[in-house]
Amino acid sequence: MPDNDEILFNNAQRELAAAIRQASDAHEHVSALKEQLGRIQRELANFTRFNAVSNREPTPAHKKLIDAEAQVRKDLDEAIKKRITDKSIVGTRLADFAVFTDPRKQIGKLDDKYPVLLMPVRLETRFKQITERERAVHQLWIRIYPDECAVDSFEATLSEMEVENAIIYWQKIWEAGEDENRERGAWRSLVQSHGSGRAAYIISQFKPASFSQRLKRNSPEEIILVSNGVVPAIQQEADELEKYWKGSWTNFGDAVEEKKLRDAIVNVLGSQRAGELIEKYMPSNFLAVPPTGKKRTEVLVRLSYLDLPAADSVQTKQQSWSQAPKVHIMPDRFVLIGYRNGQEVFNEMTLPIPVPLAVGPDPSATEGEAFKKDANGDMVVEDELKWMTDFDAAIAKGMGIKITLNADQLAAGFDRIIALGVRMSTDHTGGQALLEELIDHHHKSRKGFSIIKQGTPSNNTEGDTSGYLQADDADESYDDLKKGKLFDIET
């Protein structure tokens, strides 16, 4: 039966985890509203320019956007207030949990059936001399930085450019007609723009509603025209469209034949309906050229339909980078241990580390939120990032420490200094979820994620890739894509 101290620990752990989740959701909500406001403001700017040029009064659509902007601004103000409140609650819960964060005393409260994963960090050290009460005091200053593998910069929302490139990719896949070389070419282009991990994520998030209309090439020389949209429900319209576009491609540049084709579809469907369908189903690759040495009349051509989501129906963002990179898996505190001749010389603990720990600027921050100037015109870094530039701020956030040295320690120095930390504030289930999410996010990033070969030096340089699987190798990642190892995507 758990004792009272264990019950207090478990309750504090659960309350802190819940507060962190709530604060994270609040932050995501603010980011989404900022993106939404940005889209509305861009549309409003277009309306304003158009009305100014045409000297027109605002249209109902323009007025609707004005009302939408006002509502989103109101929602954003409320969301920002909630984010501040939720962040304050996390601070309170962290303070309540601080009594349990010394791993030297509290690690026994964790279930020893589960292993502890130690992530790498980088240490920077300086010997400093300061003056205290008019006497010289020698100190060792240690600054801690998380390794890149701990930094999470993943963004779930696709950018407008990513959606545009996804549309091009699927058009090329449909045009390929299951020709592997053509499919590889489409994949290489997407990987070149976004990296293999992110490319796979993009096409997993923006993909056709059905693969049933995809055609298979009968020969390498065949042309498959790709029309974006659902196959017309009325068979007669589908038949007439296919005849029109196949004939238009075959007789491209022949004004007489093109007019005959237009007249034919108009006679069957009527001028208005024919015009609507022709505009809607214009093949994305209509300007495809026939194979070398072949006349258009000698080439087999077919029409295929690609049913993608409407681009404006998908929540997107304007820029690919819209959120600050953060670390969600830091320990609650670090214990710094110094050794000389194999003997422990000092054992000191940092202050608590905030959750999450910001490691980069927030591009969605408004003017004055992130970087601003003081009265002297010097740049002032936002509080969340100040730990990276100001050592006292690093100490306050548990990412730095000052250790006072006696004369012997100063003279002899240290053979080794290590930083150890355990995340007492997360149980084994929460820790597993955080690690899985981090790996998944790296997997879906531009750099991708791979496992180094056993025996690879841990301090190999950036130019030495001998021990790594090449995550951005387009051909290798294409093979993984086809095998379903990247994501579950039908191709």
C-alpha cells in the first residue's frame, strides 16, 4: 500500500502533466488563430486593392471578411489570455512539484521496471573570478545546452507551398500511370523541396480521396491526361469530356478541329454546362508533348481523374516555420558532478527547468513580443530565450550553475564533469509518449530520422556520414515509401 509521501508524489505528478497538456493545447490554439487571422487579412488586402482600383463599394463577401476578422481578433485575445493563465498554472504546479525533483533523493519513487533513457547535452565551462565582500572568489561556471536530437521543431499544419507541391506530386503520380521511373521522378522533386521525412508526411496529410480512378499505362509512350476532380456523376458528361480532351490534345494547334470538338460537346450538353465542365476539368498536363519521333495522332491518350481535397478546404499556414522550436523532454533539474583522479569533487544541482524549454524565437510573435529594443536601441531578447544569451537567466532556468571553488580545486582543476538529470515529473507512460512523439516528429522532419550503425563514434563530425543511413536519399526513401515503412500511403 503506498504511503502518504508516495500518494502526494503521484498526485503532484498527474496535476503537473495535466497542466502541461492544457498549456500546450492553449499555445497551439493561439498559433492556429494567428494563422487564420493572417489569411483573412491577406484576403481583405486583396479586396481593398480591387475596390480601390474599380472604385466599388465593399461587396457582401468583403463585409463578411471584415466581420470574420473582428471575430477572430476577439477569439485570439481570449486565447492569449487563456494561454497566459495556463502557463501560470504550469508554473504553480512546477513549484508544487519542486520538492520531488532532486533525483538523488527521489528516484526511488519511479518504477524500476522501466529503464531511464539519458539524452545527450553539451556543456560549456569557464573559470571565473568575482568579487564578494571585497575579496576575490573563484568559481566554475557551467552552461548546459540540449542536443539537437532533443529539439522538437515539427509543425503539423502544412504550409501553402507544401499543399501546392503535394498537388503537383499527385498529378505526376497519376500521370505516371504506375510507371516506376516516373513515380521516382515525382518523389525526387518533392524530396528535393522538403526532405524525405517531411515529403512523406505532406502526402500522408494531403492525398486523393480514392485511388480507384488511377489508370495504368499500357505503354511507356502513352499519354495520361490528369483532370483534378471527381468523375462527373452523369455518365454522358464523363463520356463527352473524355472525347473532348482526348481530341483536343490530339489536335492541339488545329483551330478547325478544336472548333469541331467544342461544337460537339456544346451540342450534347449545352453551351453553359459544357463551358463549366471544360473549365473545371482542364487537365493539369494538357501541354504534355508527345514522345520523341511520334505524332500526336500516333499516341494513345486517355483521361484520368484525380480527386484531391480543395486547397482552400485544408487548414494551412503561410510560412513553413510558424512556431518556436522547443524541448519537451528535459529533466526537471540537472545534477552536475565533477571528478578528479576518479574521485568526486563536487555534486551540485541546478534550479528547476521550465516545461517546455524554448530554444529558438517564435516567428508568430507580434512586434515587441519576441525581440524589442531598449532605451539605448539595443536588442532585448524575450524572457523565454534569454537563458541562451544571459548566464544569470540560464541559471534561473536550470540551464546553468555557478560552483564556488576552493584553492585546491582551482589549482588542480577537474578530469571530468558530467550532467545527469531525470524527469521525475513524468511517469513511465508519459515518458514513453514524449519519446515516441519526439522520434515521430524527427521522422516527419526535413532531415528525417535514422539509426546509426553500431560502433559509430558518438562525436563524428557533420561531414562524416559513414555511420548514418541517408534519410534524404530519394531512391532509398522511395523504396521505403513503397514498402510502407515511411507512412501508410497507397501509391
